[in-house]
Amino acid sequence: MVIGRRSIPTVPIDSKQKNKRISSLKTMQEILQYVELDYMKPLTLVETEPHFNYSTFYFCRLFQNITGTNFNHYLNSIRTDKAEELIKTTTSSITNIALECGFNNIRTFNRVFKAIKGYTPYTLR
């Protein structure tokens, strides 16, 4: 009697599946790097996915499966992290920081910042 064997796959992964998985991970690394470098631009899912030759459906599914979150939440997390850093280290106004980090207006910035961080950006000042 073998205990604990139920969680071990009985079918080995073939090289084609392995190569596809590696390719998906490399593409995801490129996507994350793209977002990290261009977070301050008005990025949207529709503008981003054509750069990587994926359909919107596949792009969303791949992003969710690998990162555990959706594209917009990931982008907003990057933006709020950068904004938090700027609020702590500069004397620039919060409105200017919000715009610099890619938010269209201060209301959206405040709402997203509080939803992700749990506190308002003004708390840091």
C-alpha cells in the first residue's frame, strides 16, 4: 500500500508540454518587465496584449494563472508601490505623484491606493 501517491501525477510531462510551459514563463517575464518599465504610461490590457501576440482571453488566463492576480490589479500594485516610495522620499505633491505614476486623476489614485495599501496616501505625509 502506497500512501500519499495520489498527489503525484502518473503521466509524465512530455517535452512539448515542458517547452510550452517554459515559453509561457519567458513571455510572462517579458510582460512583467514591460509593465515594470512602463507603469507610468496609460497602459491597458487591450494595449498590452498585442505586444505579445496573444488573444485577450489567453493573455488574461495566462496572466492570472502565473501571477495569481489580474492585469489591472498587478498594474495598480506597481503604481501604488512606486507612488508610496515617492511620497516617502520626495516633497512633490500627491497629485503630481499620482499623475507621474500613471493615474489619470487624484480620485482614482486615492481609491486604488487605499484599496491596495489599506490607508490613504495622505497618511504617509
